[in-house]
Amino acid sequence: MTTTTTPQPPRLRAVPPSGASSQRSTPRPADATPLTSPKAESTPAVKPNRGSGRRWLIAAGAVVGLGCISLVPMPQRVTGPGEVITTGNAFEKVFMPDSGGTISEILVTTDQPVTPHTAIALLDITSLENQLVQTEQQHTQGLAQLQRYRQQVPLRQGDVAIAASRVATAQQTVNRLQTELSGTPPAVQGWQGEIAALEAEITGLQRNLQPLTETIALAIPAVEAGAVSREELRGLQAQQTQLQNQIVTKQGQITAKQAQIEGFYQDKQAELSQAQAQLAEQQAAVQATQQGVQAAAAEATAQEQLTSLQTEELVRQQDQLADLQVLRTTITGKVVTSQQEIDGLRALY
């Protein structure tokens, strides 16, 4: 395609050296977006070198664009247009993708040889640097949050261990109380022994009381007949009352011991119920703390994934920022734009 060069703004031109026609750069995709800013449209123009005598001479524009920063909206763009025709005053048109900055300095002079990757201009990419600072802050915050989540996992695991220890203690208490209730505790055995002794004493007293009662029954008619004195009868009756009182006392002691045994079992049953409730509570606490460990681990995993994405984005922006600071050539050639025009380009920035 043949076009004519536009007079304004002046373009920086470079031509390939003799024998370099076979190294002509491949034009950029035609659908790239040109820059609308006046700063980004000022590019070098190229005038071909005819020393080789070949029919087709190639002159290439030496302005190189930088790749777009994906996912980052840019307020300004820089493109480097060029043209290629078969006539002597034509040059190859090269489209550059959005770079996200504006030209701040021209680095080449007239007649300066250039090779691929030669720096020809510097870019002001303050907006990208601000974006990078924000990304670094988010990455730092993400790392701090990840550290907090990771610290929560062993802490909650420690809570599980404490709760499990409490469960074990509560279970031991329940087992002990159940054993006591299912058997005869030493205290109960002692009371039962005392009851047995009292019952034996009562039996002895009753054995003594029986003949005494019979004697009194015989003594009453004898007193009336004058065979036995009333004093002797009253003595026998006093002995009878004393034995009866002793029997009643010991029976009361037996009742008290039985009440102690019953109270003991009631207390143990209440204690067992309380221990079982505490055991259930501690078991629920273990389950809750285990769920807490799982939740902390899930939070740490999710934050780790987010931090990994933030790290990738940070590295990507750092790499692209380094690439976007300098415009470089893609072909070998020579700058043929006059120094006056180059100075005019510098004056624009």
C-alpha cells in the first residue's frame, strides 16, 4: 500500500544499512489502537538506503511500542506509526499497542545507527507506578492476613487438645461415680457394718428382755399374794424399761445409718448427673474447637490462594513496568531525521 507522509508532526526516520533488506521487521497488527495524544504521535520517519542497488529498497520506522498492561486501565497511550511503499520516499508503517505512558525524552540523534532493542525514547509512566504501589500495598496486607490465619490454626489445635483433656477428666469422673453406684462404696460398707452390729446388740437385748418380761409377769401375782415384795417387782420393771430403751435407741441408730446410706447414694447420683452434663459440654466444646480448626485452615487456604494471585499480579506489573519505561527499536537502521526535527520533537515533551 502506498501513502504519503503527513507533514505534521515530523517523524523520526531511520533506514536499514546495506544488505539489511532481508531483515525487514514484520508489521504490527493493523487493528492496534493509535494514540490520540499529540505526545504519542510524534515518531521518527525512515528514508531507505539505496547503496545495495536492489530493485526493492526497504526503509523501516524505528519507533518501537511497548505491550499493553492487561487489566490495568491507562489514561494515556503511545503508538509509533510508519509506512512502507516501493518508492524512494516511503517508509514502513509500524503500529504499536497501548503502552500506558507518555514520551518524556528522545534519546537518538540524526544519522545515529540503531539496532533492534535500541532505546530511542523514555516514557513517563507515573499512573502505572501508582498502580504498582497500590498493588504492593494490597499484597503486603494479604501476606499479613495470611500470616494471621496460619497462626490461628495451631492456636485452635491447642484449644482442641485442652478440650480433649477436659473430656478425659470428665469421663473419668463419670466412670468412677458409675462404679461407686453399681457397687458398695467403703463408706456404705462401714455404715452397713455398724447397722449389723446394732442389730446384733438389739438381738442380745431382746434375748435379755424376754426372760425378764416373763419373770415380771410371774412376779405380779406373787406380789399380790405377798410372796414377792413390791420393791423387788419395781426393780425388775426398771430393768425391763432400761432394756427396752436401749433397743429403741439402737433401732434409731440403725435408721440413721440407713438414712446416711440413702443420702450417700442420692448425692452420688446427683454428682453423676452433673458429671455427665459436664462430659457432654466438654464433648461439644471439642467438636466446636475442631470445627474452628477446620475453619481456620480453610481461611488460610483461601487467603493463600488470594495471596498467590496477588503475588502473580505484582510480579506481572513489576515486569511490565520495567518494559514500559523505555521505547526500543525492532529493526536495524539509521536515524535520518534532521537534528532540527529531533530537537522539535524534544520541544514537544
